[in-house]
Amino acid sequence: MDSIQEMDNSSISQDGVASHAPSSSSSTASRYENQKRRDWNTFMQYLKNHRPPLALSWCSGAHVLEFLRYLDRFGKTKVHTPICPFYGYPNPPAPCPCPFRQAWGSLDALIGRLRAAFEENGGKPEANPFGTRAVRLYLREVRDLQSKARGISYEKKKRKRPSSAHQQTPSLPLPPPRPPPPGAC
């Protein structure tokens, strides 16, 4: 997620000194692992800066929602409000004052990475605040709101059934096109 990446170019040590991560770590870990680490560090910094500061063990789904709403400040996706004349149009013809938000897909991917990072950092799956019902409902609400605002529906992708190479049927030639009906020119 670009906004988190921009916010967390350096890490803060326990004594409050910022230090840039060594560049060698990016060559050994995958992009996903690097992004997951940056997201985790950003969330931990958010908890540290929370008033009052919040320990991870006390973190709940409500705190995760607070974090997601905080991230909306750095969003780059225009989300039209229902009173906007461009509500429901995927490509509005003129600018409008509607707010910028984090895109649903970015938030969904972020929560997936943070869920994994929580467990990798010693959290129990049943206590994972990123997997709470409130967070799932919030993501669904954001998805629905953004799809209506843009006039685009998010359809669940259908799984492709794996086909065996030896069971494939040979392709048959297509039949010739039908002539147009009389008077339809």
C-alpha cells in the first residue's frame, strides 16, 4: 500500500532514533514480505503514538478500524458521496469536492498482510484483531460503498476448475456467421 510505504520509510528504534532499514534485506525477502514488515512496523508505530499508548495485547478490532480510518487521510481514490452529481459514474467529466479515501483493494490486502504478520509475531489466531467480524464487516461496507460510488460492482471471482492436459477436447472450427435477418441493415 503506497500510503503506508510513504509513511514508513524509516524505522524508529526504542530510544526514538530513526534509522533506515538496510538495503540488503530487500534483496533477500520478497516484495510481499518487505511490504508486510513495513505495514507491521507502521501499525506498531500507530499503537505507540496512540493516546494513551496501546500495547498489542490490548489491541482490538475497534483499534484496527481506527487505524484504517486514520489511513483514509492518505488515500488517493476519489469516493463520490451520494449527493455528488457524479455518484455512480466510473469516470466523472469534471472535478468535485468528494473526499479521497484508501481504495478497498488496498485495505483488503493490508488487512491480509497484517493478519499474517500478527501471527508471525507471536499472536494467537483466535486473538487476531485483524480477523474480527467488525473488520470484515467494515471492509465489506467500504467495498460496497466504493462500488456504488463508482458505478462498478465487485463480483466475486469464479474459481477456474483445473483441467487435465490429457482430457482436453480438440477445438472444433467455428460455424460460419449467420446472415442478418431480412430488413436489418
